[in-house]
Amino acid sequence: MNLDPTPFPVQFTIEGYHRWQVYRRLCELGIACSCAAYQPLKVQVESAIVLVQLWSVMRQVTIPRQTLVDWLETCWNSRSSTD
């Protein structure tokens, strides 16, 4: 069985400000993407790593900041209880 990842374009519809914010961050990460005015963001997902990076960037801009802070504090508390 061949499990090589096959690139495929993934499209996201994100509101204006967030769309450009995600686009700029993905470009900084070196992830192939395009975003034209009034068009959906298109991302070239070539590997699982790219998919996880995309997921992370999307979470950062779409989830309320306090939710992210709470999640991080939960991770820290879990980590310190296992030490």
C-alpha cells in the first residue's frame, strides 16, 4: 500500500480580516496558498505537517483569545501534575 501524501487544494471561506491574517501567517510558514480579493483562501496541503500548521493558524484567529488561554492553562496544569 502506498501512503505517500498527494497534494490537493483545500479552500476555506473566512471573513475578510481573518482571511488575510491567515494568508500572511501561512506565507510566513512557507505554505503554498493564494488569496485574491473577494475570493476564498486556497491552501496547498502537501503533508500532515502542513495540515497541522493550517489547523493551528486557523484556531489562533477563529477561537476567542480567552478560550485559547484557558486551553493553555489546562495544558500547563496537566503537565505540572505529572512532574
